[in-house]
Amino acid sequence: MGHAPTGNAQGRPQLSIDWAEVDKYLQAGCSGAQVVAVIGVSADTLYRRCQAERGASFSAILQEKRAKGDAFIRLKQFSLAMQGDKGLLIWLGKQRLGQKDRSEEILNQIPSIHVIHYGNESVPKTWAEQQRSLA
């Protein structure tokens, strides 16, 4: 995490930020709060130094690195699926191709059951009670 002072003539020494480490945590999906906890600087310092040293806001860097991390995960999943990982093949088929398990299709075809309530009682009658009252 090497935070060696870089020198600041107007106050305490400025800590260096290991941008490769920051990028690694952002690609892994960590939040800004998690990154600053690991690298040991305040959120304000990280946000200010992103703009000064990287020429972009923390939000822009976060979005870019998270997208890159997501792409790495997708690529790895796809690679494992193409190597025959049946679980990933099924999952990717459901996610990307809209495929469903047969049991899901059957469950979606079961009609809804509606309770019919006759009268002004506060508790609905059961089906058997309704049949008796109709007889």
C-alpha cells in the first residue's frame, strides 16, 4: 500500500496514492469508502487527487473501472462455459438468451385462484361454506 510522502512545502507531507491498487479495488466492485479504508487516505483527498493526477472525477474513474471489472468477469464466465461448465452454460442461456427451466414455464401456466366473497361478512367464506349457503 506504500504511502511514501511526496513532499509538500505548505504543510504535512503528501501521501502517494498507488493508482494501480485503487484501480484493482474499483474493478473488484469496491465503493469509494472501501477504497479509502484500504489505501489510508480520506475520501476528500482521493476525490481531489483523482481530478488533479488523473484528470477525471472519482465518479468517472469508478464507472470506467467497474465496467472493466464487469467485462473481465463476463469474459471469464464465458470462457468457462465454452470449456463445458454446464452450470455457467445454463446460467448464461437464461441471462442472455431468455431461456427458462421447464418447471418455470409450467408454473407460469397455472391459473390464478380467486376468492369469491358474497355477503357483507368481514371474513370471506370458504368454498365449502359458500356451496352450503347456495344449496
